[in-house]
Amino acid sequence: MQTLADYGYVVRTVDKNYCIGTQPLFLSAIYKNTNNLAQIRPIVDGIRDACDETASFFIEEDNHCICLYRAHSFGLWSA
């Protein structure tokens, strides 16, 4: 854990626990900017609008599904 903390992936809290640091956010921004995810947003948004349901875009990596973008339905947020 100390190595992860040294590189900013986790941060030690006052009560000696760990939480996620800022480095994953930085890497996420790099990934987002280098993989043209801006092209996906209007497509997923269009699917959400047409179906009035939450729509998501996933990729598969090492037998895991990773959500790269999610557009929540508007009905989900209504009071």
C-alpha cells in the first residue's frame, strides 16, 4: 500500500485507513482524451433519449466489462 500511496493512487487518512488518491483521476483524463470518447457521448445520449432509459457504453478488457460512459434517464432523477 505504501508504494500506491507514494505514487498518488491511494491516500492515508487520519484514522489510518486508505482512500483513492488523485492519480487514478489523472489517468482517467488521459484515457478519455486519447480514445475519442467524445464521439460516444452523443450516440449513447441518443439511445437514452429514444428509449427513455439509462444507456451505457462498455468495453471488455481481460474478461471484465468496463463502463466508459453512462447517460442516466431523466426519469431517474425526477422527484
